[in-house]
Amino acid sequence: RSGDQVAAAIDGLFANSANETKTQSEQAWAQSQIKQVADIGFIVNSIVGAVLFTLLFLTANTMMQSVRERIPELAVLKTLGYSDGKVLVLVLLESIFLCVFASLLGLALSTVAFGGLAALFGRISLPLVVIEMGIAIALILAFVSGLPPALRAKRLNIVDALAGR
């Protein structure tokens, strides 16, 4: 508080001079410098969009490869009596686990990073809505990327799968 009072007093002394001052804290100065560089919101949203787009393809590729490598195992499960629906659910659950675990890890690291930025920008924290949206997007991503391989596993012909065709 005394810093604000001193800054106001200094600015008041030079208010009508040729060399007016605008006294501010280092934190306020850093924030104003960042705002002058670019529209940070647009840049962050663009990066997040590109990351989500990339994650969709990476997750889908991982799931397709995982199902492709485990075709004989899935055929054995079907032979043992697992229905097509159960096989589909197993593959979708794997996709959901992969995406939700990764999103929770990323959100936890983001929370730690926000704590580290507190020295520069003041007390900031990850809003709850961001965490909720992160998990929701992870679930949507898991469903979209896991559905094609799950459908492939569901339609799997036991004889062809065990013969390696």
C-alpha cells in the first residue's frame, strides 16, 4: 500500500510538467509489455487448437496401431465368449483411459506452471472451468479417436484374425 501511495505522490509531482510520469509495479509493467506484443488470447487459442488437432491424429493412430497389434488377442477374447459389444467397449475404454490420463497429467503440470509464474504475474491459478473443459475435450477426443478402431475390433472375424489375414 505504501508503494502505491509513493507512486501516486511521484506521479502527482510531475502531473503538469513536460516530463509526466506513470509509476507502476514491475508486474504491471510486464503485463503491459506482453499486451503490446500481441493478442495473447488469440495466440493461446491458436496453439491449443493446433495441439488438439494434432492430439486427435496421434491418439487415433495410437489406437489403430494398438488394435492392429492385438487382433489375435481380440479374436481369442471373442472365441472365449466376449460379445462384439464387450470388445467394442474394451477398446473404447482403453482410448478413454489414454486420453483422460494424459489430460489429467497435462492439467496437473499446468497447475504447477501457473504456480511458478506467480512471481512474474502475481497470484494466478488455473480456473475450474478450464479443468472441466480439459476433461470434457479429452473424453470427446477419446470417443472420436477410439471409435474407428473399436468398430474394427467389433467386426473382427475370429477365423481370419487367428489365421493372420
